[in-house]
Amino acid sequence: MQSIQRMIRNLFNRLLRTAIKFPFTNKPAPSNLSSSVIHRYHSLQEILYYNNDILKLIGELEDKLSGDKLFGLDFIKGIVGKITLNTFQLIKATNHIGDNRYDTLYAKLELINRDIEQMLDVSKTPSTQATVLPYRDITRDMLDAVGGKNATLGEIRNKLGLTVPDAFAITTYAYDTFIRENDLYGKIRKELSMLDLNNQLGIESASQKIQSMIEHSTMPAGLLAAVNDAFGALEQSAGKPVRVAIRSSAVQEDGFLSFAGQYESMLNAGKEDIPRAYKQVIASLYCPSAIFYLAHKGLAGIEQKMGVGCMKMVNAKTAGIIYTKDPNDPGSTLLLINAVMGLGKSAVDGTATPDVYAIDRSSGQIVNKRIAQKQSMLSLNPSGGILKTMLSGKNNEPCLDDGQILSMAEKALQIEKHYNAPQDIEWCIDDKNEFFILQSRQLKFSSRVAKDRKKYDGYQILMDKGNIVCPGIGSGKAFILKDEKDIARIPLGSVLVAPHPSPALVRVMDRVTAIVTDTGGIAGHMATMAREFNIPTITDTGTATSAIADGEVITVDADSAYIYRGTVQSPVKPKNTVTPLMKDTPVYEILRKVSRYITPLNLTDPMSKEFGPEFCTTIHDITRYCHETAISSMFAVGNEVTGNEPVIKVGIPLPVDLYVLDIGNGIHGELRNRKMKMENIASVPFHAFMKGFTNSDIRWWEPRRIDLKGFFSVLSSSATRVLDHENPIGERSYAIISKDYMNFNSRVGYHFSTIDAYCDDIKDNNYITFFFQGGASEDVRRLRRANFLTGVLNALDFSTDTKGDRVMAYLRKYDKGIIEHKLDMLGRLTLCALHLDMLMTSDSSVDWFVKAFLDGNYNFELPNQKKA
């Protein structure tokens, strides 16, 4: 136990430092209520909270097991720590509700944790404490240490032997050192904790504060010295002064989540520029679009770590992007090369329309060339920064010759084969015709595939040209974005029309129905983000910002590259799939092994003899056992209510004498004469149940047709039970309620019924448990009623277990509305089942009574008896 206690204590302290708070406090129970019932109810709420949180974390872990999403060892350690701490708290709450009968679960958790700790032993997966690493020492397994972009380029350089510019990485350990020594963690966390993602201006304000804090901080002396030494090594290798590109390389970057264009880069920087550029790059972790992106992908910004790449600048004469498959039709055999003159910045940010070369992957032949008109190019300024040069006389010349195209395609397919996934590759060619890889990441596909171009009759076409970036159809009022400063003003449901693509537009990709731009190609940062968010997008329309009126209702058909006036409907098309990214990597193998002790569920049947603590072999097993134990413990609370409790009588005409014990906000409004009416019921599950229990279609007060044999069976069985000294259960029935909880005990004659239910907005918390046993008639008639109840409950989707005249049934993890409906039906069933044993004359009649109930014939009238 010492190991787990030490681990829990460390985890708990760490979580406190990251401002994770637990919502439960132990409030003393009011002296006039049953302290045992209230104690168990609060423990139940704790158990539901921790159970729900653990299941969400298990879901995150299983999501990574798909292999589609990039992650590192830090992710595994972090999520295992949270799961273990929550499981410890869950066991603790379960022992509270069960009077410490389940303390053997601690030992089970200790054994599981011991095995997991061995797999996560840092000696097996060492992480560097170096602040700087040259690319020659980097592979993709070092993602945690250097970030996604650096790890990928190191892999391509060292494992594939392809040309990558000489470079070094400033590590994530250096980032931690910078943030820690400038005392920024708490300040950043404070700003992020107050964010409202629906408030664009608030996001901008928080972003400015965080970035300003970082940019005005001091670069640690040791880090600066290490960077200067690495820069000197670059110059020594080149044999002359060099300038560098300082590029982001966050841990999560360039994986399943691309972060395309979200982070800062500085091109053509000198040695003296590095401290300022480094701070700008790591500050871009918290730019408005990155904050939005992280939050909408379920990632907290404070958990991100930024590596930085310092790469020798290449004086590119042409550059661009390679897609090893067509992102809009991955089933095709095409590889696409996008190219612009000069530096590739204008290709990735979408400000230039590139040449596009299509190569057949199977034959290796060039099948199509689309040469763009070129107006300008970007090049290096010898004194730093970028120069824009206007072109004349070369406007229509291709950027690449056939030999370059085919050679590039071959190298791109080599990278795709190595990563076992289609790639999005940035490249350049220098003035000596040497080819360089600048970046590679998994290609993002659209969830729709554009098929043959077609028109919709009866609609006016506003525009009929452009590049399909992401297929789909979107309608709404056009918003003409003249300045990116106006992004915060874009209304929900708009069609965004902009002069140029921009990765900053990710901030509104959850708000707009489509995007249209004047310039740009199918490649670039915004194009990647549009496909990731599945936003129908058309670029390079030429004149969209002038041809479309601001506020005009339009439809963007990005399946066929048409823009219509008004609204057009279109059928939904199937989604595509992508090849897993992380599988076969060492870190994925660690996750897979760790998951064996967390995710499998072996305890599936609560009725089984093997449903117990001794059979728990995974954390999921422990979670399931604790959850079921809590529900079982609550099931019996109705028996604890006595005549001495301060209960309230239900003042509604009912066939039972019903009293209510409120243990937490289950009643509201004024009670007249200490009697509750329907309008006083604040308890969600109790109100739903009473809605059915008071259903006006069930005329319980009227004489029912009865079978005389059944009637005499009740009389004789009752007499026998009196002679055997077996007395009726009692006249009073009780309901224990809170805002989200109900335990209903019906005690009528010789039968006993309990319904225990929890119903709130969290689906995983919700459940219903039903129990019925007994009756005053002979055994065969009680069995018929049990079979009737089982038939109805099965039809209502309950799982049932029937033994003799005892019926157990349960329903788990349904939405609130469905739980309310089921409780309504249970209220009707409870009312209809009263004295039903006297009506069913044979075993074969049971099916008729089940069907009658399900058909709404609650009084079980024969066809010729029904009232008009």
C-alpha cells in the first residue's frame, strides 16, 4: 500500500497545482433526516462522478489506440496518473457507501499500478534533458523531446537518407526551463482558466496577455549559450555565415491534429535574432487561432510543449507542397505536386495560386499539368527577412520540368511508404537544383468525395470556377472578410468569403458553413484545416469578394465548384478513412501494453458468481464493480425509512398510501396541509414516474373484471398465510427523492416492489433498477404476473432476471429523456400490475396481457368492453 499511497499523494499534489478541483464536500446530515440514507446518497454522487470521469479518460486512451492520432510518452504518463487517482477516489467512495466492505480493491489497484509502472519506467524510454539537439541525433521516437516537426524531419534525414537542410532542435525540456525560470505556468493557467470560447474578443485579449508575458521574459543564460554553440556549429559546417528559419515544433504538431499554420515561424533570421524569434515561436502556442484549435480538439493549451527548429535557410528558386494522394479523392491513383516560384511561403499561406502537376502513382507518368499565371515571387533579403519581386516575361512558365516532377514524386512515395500513410510534404529546390524536404505530415482527407460535376436546375449560378479544397455543400448569408481583424464579427451560420486563404480562419471554422476565397490552391495551411474541420471550401475563384454581395444568401457547392444564389439542398455522401499514423512505433507499443491493464472489461454480468473484487483484473473492472455496488447499496435504502422519519404524504388519489422523504431538493413550492401535489415535485425521476403512476387512462378506482378462480385463490392463499403467521408487508409505501434520484418502495398486500433510479444530464450517470416479488394468490398466478412484468420490461429494453415470482430488471446509461420516458412507463406498469394475478386465467393469456399493455389498453378490456 505504501507505493500506491506515495503515488496518489504525488499525483494529488500535482493535480492541485494544475487547479483540478473535486466538487464534493462532506456536509453533516440534518439531524431530522436519516443520516445513513443521506450519507449513501452523497457517496453515490461521488461514485458517479469518478466513474464518469474514468470512463471519459479510458475513452481518450482507446481513441489513441486507433493509431490515427499523434501522442507521446507524456500523454500516456499523464492519463494513467489521472485514471489511477480517480480510481483510488472511486474505491474510497465505494467503501464509504459499503461500510468498508470493499477494501480489497485497494490491493487490486496496487497490483495493476505496479505492472503499469514497470512499463512506464523511464530507464526503458529515456527522455533527454538536453536543451539543444542536432538533427543528426533525432528520430521520430524522440517526439516528446523535440516536437512533431523536428522528429519527422530527423527521421527522414537519418532513416531515409533524403536531403533535409542542416538544422538543430531546441527541445521541449528547454521550453519547460524557459517557462519555469520565468515563473509563467501559473500566470498562463490563470488566463486560460477564465476563457469563454464563445467570446472571440475575450480569446484575443487572453492571447495578447499570455504572448506579451512570454515575449517580455528573459531567455535563460544556459539555454542561450547552448543555442549559440549550435548556431556556431551550423556555420562551421557551412564554412560561412548562415541565416536560419526558426520554426515551431509542438509535441502534438503534424500528427493527426495538424496545427497547420497555427504557430509562428521566422524566416531568414541571424544569430542575433534567435532570442526574440524563439520567444515569438513559443508564444504562438497561445495565439487566438491556436487556443481555439486546441480547445475544440479537446486539448488544454497548458499541456502543450513547444520544441523549436532552427534550420539553415535555402535560397529557393521554386518550392511548394506534395500530396501523395488526392485529398478530395483518396481512392484515385493521383499524386499532386503544387509549386510556386521562389520561397514556398506563398504556397502554404495561400496568397499565390500554384502550378499543379498530377502524376499517376501506378505508372509513374505525368497525366496533367495546370500552369498558373505568376505575378510575383518571394526571395531572401541578404540583410534579413523576405523580398517580394514582381515577375515579368515568365508569367506562364512552369515551375518544374518533367525530370524534377518525376524525381520528386519518387521521393514523396518513399516517405509515404516509410510512414505507412499518405503524406503532405513541403519542399523546395535551390539555385543549384538540389531538392530539400522541409516538412512532412499525414495528409488530411475530406470526409466527402467530389464526384462528377453537376448543376442543380432552377438556381442562378453566381460563380462557376475555383479549386475544390474540401467537398461538401454549405448555405448561408455571405460575410465578406476585408480584414482579419473582423474575424470576431463573423456571425454563426455564415458563408465566409475572403480575398486569400489564411490559417487564422480556423477560429471560425465551427461557425461558418462554407469558405470561398479569391486566390489559393488545394494545398496550404488553411486547406489542411478546412479538410480537418470538414468545411466545404473553394479557393482561386478570382473575384468572389466582388461578385458576391455582403449579406446575400448563397449556396457553396464544393462538390462541383459552383456557387448559387439562394439555398440548394444536397444528399450526404459517405466518409473516407485514413491509414493509422502511430502504429508500429515504440510509444504506441507502450500504450498498447499499458491499455491491457486499463481498458478491457471482464466483469460484464452483475448476476454472475464471478462478479466480485477478486475477479477484477483491470481498472475498467474495478470501475464497473464499484458502480454496480453503489447502485445495489442504494437499492435497499427504502427499507430504512421508518414511521419516525419526517416524511410528507402525497396528496394525490392513488391506490397506495404514499409518503415522501426528501434528501435534497426533490420538493419545491408551498405544501398545503403538509401534502404534496404533482406541481410540488422537483425530482426529475420521481416526477417522470408519478406522471405514469397517475396516468388518467388507467382507471384503477373502477371495478375490474376478475376471474373468480383468481379471486378465490387470493382469499385462500391469504388465509393460508395468516395461519402460517405470514402477515401482509404493510400499508405504507415510501419514495426517497432528490433532484436527480428516486427510490420508490411500493408495499401492497403481500407483494413488494422497488424502483431505484438516477436521472440527470450526464448519460453515463443514469440508471433504473426494478424489483418485484410476491402476491396474495397461489404460486402459479404469481408466476404469471412475474412473466407479464418480464415481457413488458424486455419490450422496454430492460435487462431482466426472473426467478419464480421475483423479477429483477435494470437499464443503464441512457439519455435523460429516455430515462424519463422509461420511468413514466414503469409508473403505468406498477399501477396496472396491481391485482393482475386475479385476471390472468392461463399461462397462454400472459402474452395477450403484455400486448394489451404495450398497446395502451391499460385496463385490459376485451374488444367488446372498451369504452367509446
